[in-house]
Amino acid sequence: MNVEEQINEYITHQPEPKRGDMQGSHDIILQVSPGCKLWFLDGKNSEGKVVSNPNIGYGSRDHKYADGSVSDFYQIGLSANKTGISVYILGIEDKKYLAETYGTTLGKASVTGYCIRFKTLKDINTDVLAAAIRFGLENTNQRATK
């Protein structure tokens, strides 16, 4: 099964209304970054044990590990969780930036250094979510080219 099929299966197997909100979030990210590299992580480690929620990834950036090694990883992540949906914006140096810039106008969402969590899309301003995603893609792209 290819990545797009894995993503479709993951979204399809979500219960409603989360399924519709996951599809809507997926569509927003693809509108911001059409043609971006897609990833799917099933949340299992090399032994097949579940260690995290599955994630859909978008874009590509260098990720530096604590041991100094570097590998390719996604810039934006999307995941369903028990209480709603999480959008991860990776590679932002200033851990206060998301909350300070988008938190007050986003709506009913929790915003941390790299994660935006919300229960449903109707609770948030999707234009602000798209702006935060766009910032994340541009910010990590600019850092990668310096």
C-alpha cells in the first residue's frame, strides 16, 4: 500500500465527526502546500509495538537528532487523538511564537511550542490555522536553505 492509500485508510477509519475534521484538516494542508511530500507513520516501533498515535506528515526537512545524526523528516504533522486533532509544526526555534502569533485568533484550541490541538474544525478559524501551517513550511524551508 502506498503512502496516499495509507493516509486515506487512516482518515476513513476515524469515527465521525472526527473523520470529516481529519479530511478537512488534510485538505487545508494540501491547499497550503500542494504537491508536498507525504508521509505516513503508523505509530509502531520496529517491533510492531504501538508507541504513538499514527501521523500524516507533509513536506520535508532535515531533522537533527541528539546524537548528531541527521535525517529527512516531515515539516507538518497531523494526528487524531482521544480529544480531537493535533497539528504539529516542526522546526520552529522560538517556542512561544505559535501561541503568541496565532493563539489569540485561532479560536478554541490549545497552542504549545509546536502543536495546535483542537476538538473540531468548527471550533477554530481555519484561515488562521492555514497561516500557521504556511509559516511552519516557509520557516523550515528558509532555515534549510541558509
